[in-house]
Amino acid sequence: MKKFILFFLVFFIFPKNIAFANDEVTIDAQGAILIDYKTGKVLYEKNANEPLAMASTTKIMTAMLAIENGNLDDVVTVSKNATKAPPVKMFLKENEEIKLKDLLYALMLQSSNDAAVAIAEHISGDVDTFCDLMTKKAKELGAKDTVFRTPNGLDKLDHHSTAYDMALIARYALNNEQFVDIINTKEVSFKTNKSSYNITNKNKLLQEFEGANGVKTGYTGKAGHCFVGSATQGDITLISVVLASGWGEKGKAQKWIDTKTLLNYGFDNFSYETVLKQEDCTDTLLINKGEKDSLSLYFDKDITLPLSKEEKENVSIKLDYIKTLDAPVKKDEKIGVANVYINNELVAQANILTKESVDKKAFSSYMDDIFKNWANILA
């Protein structure tokens, strides 16, 4: 009986802590990742580079290209092709005139597939050209294995991404104020020349998790239930991605469980630590044939990282720089790098720069040195 009471107290009263005993994280998703928004540092990953279908999380990129290549006040004329998109949809009508911003609300808040097609055609003229633009943009952001074949995430050919790539795309999108404003809107109403709409945000994380501020749900028969999430607590913002958390009602619930598990793990186990400061560089550079024999150095930036308790105890810094240079030497000249390692893995770098300039020693200075040396000998 005592054992049962102890189990009850631990499991039901303290559910947040029990999941992370010994820093273990249990995730059902086939692909998952947790990154720090500020630095991009990976805090947790599971098959993060495995190519998987990503369903409507695709719409993050669709929205960003619309924001960057269009005007939110643009009036979009809906084509017959856009009206044929399958549910979830707004049920747009052919020749309906609607503002681009209102399409983005429908796209991101309720995942309307017809809105995605209308946006793609407005920006690029046709869906295929827009999808090529999406893939190109992903590569520019550093995505390693992402191909967009649809603007709404419906399964088609090799339409796929990875948890890592989707985290990169989300991190980029969250740096855009217009995007963040749209995805955090709870409800919006608007009218077109043919209909009136009331759009409600279906992102349950916004109501169920402290500090949640994004991002996008997704589901197809191939992808299963997916979610890209984001939340801020204190000075830390985290981005989570779960792909294929399951299918059916169980998978629908599991994507929220997986997301909250990742975010709680991050907030519970990581805090920012400044591991390198600009003024911390005490090494000097030796100068040959210069007006000075040496000069001071500095790092070009501070390095602050989200670290676990274990990582804080295993940080090391190695300086790799030229020890001697011939004059002249310019101020702010790069002579090497400071490498920051955690458990012998390179995680960050800062440039090592010169604090001042040193001119080449003039002929007269050499003569002065000779006379001084002779004077000392004769003294």
C-alpha cells in the first residue's frame, strides 16, 4: 500500500519531472528535434536527418515566401484550380477576391489547402514554380534534405523534409514579426466579394503550454501527425519538431505529448552560460621587425550557449592562431580562431583579432637601437 501511495504521488503530482529522470526523453515520433532559437544549438534529436513526409508543417515555408515576395494588402483573385484543393479548406470560390493577409490567416490558423494554392499561384504564377522556389529557399537556409512538391503539404511524389530541416525553417520564420503575429492570432474575421469568414487558431499548444508562440500542425496519411512548436520561458526560446508521432486519434494526441515532453526537457535542463568573453583573451602576438615587440589580442564576440549541467562541466576552449608575425600588422586583423568544445565536440567559434596596429620599424629606429646597445657595452 505504501508503494502504491508513493507511485501515485510521483506519477500524478509530479508528472513533469518523472519523464526526465536521468535526462532520458521518450518520444514516439519517428523523427524529432529540439533546438535553441537564439543559437541554433541542438538540445535533443531522434532520427533528425531522416527524410520524412511533413504534411502541413510545409505551410511554414509557404507563408514565409508569401510574406517576403508579396504584399499583405495584395488582393488575390482565386483560380478554379485553387478551389479544387481537398479539405481542410476555406471553400474558396472561383474569381473570389481576397487579401493575401487573410489567406495567410486561413493557411496558418486552420491549415486551409485551397489558401495555399491561391497563395502559390499569386506569388509565382503556378504551383510548380512556387514549389521550386520553396525548395531553393530551404537550401539557402541550410536545409540538407528537403523537397517541396506541394505548397500545402499534401502527399505527392518525393515531397519530404527532416526534423532538422523543419527546425531550421521554423527558426528563420520566427525571426519575422509579421509571421509571428499571424501564427499567434487566436481568431480573425474578414469578408471578400463573395463570402464572410471566421478563422480560429487550431494550435492547442498556445492554450496548453506556458509561453507557447507557434507554430504549425500537420497530418496526412503518409506523414502521420506532425507538429512544429515553439515556446519562450524566461530568456530561452525553444523550437521543437515531431514528425510521424502516430496515426489516428492516438497519434493526434501523441504529437502534443511529444512536443510538450521536448519543450519541458529543454526548459528543465538547459540555461544560458557565457563560455567566452571578448576581453578574456590574455594571449599576445609576437611581432618581428616592428615598432613594438608584441601586441594584445581579443575575441570578436562573446559566446553564450544553452548548456545542461553536465555540459557546463565539460566545456573546453582551444586557441588556434599565429604566434608571430612580421610587421606591419593592422588593427582588428584576424590571426586565428577560438574553438569552443563540449565533450570534445566543436560547438562554436570566435575570431581572434589584434587590438592595435604595429608599424614596421624604421631605419632610424634600428640605428637608435645600435647606439643604445653600444652605449650599454661601453658604460
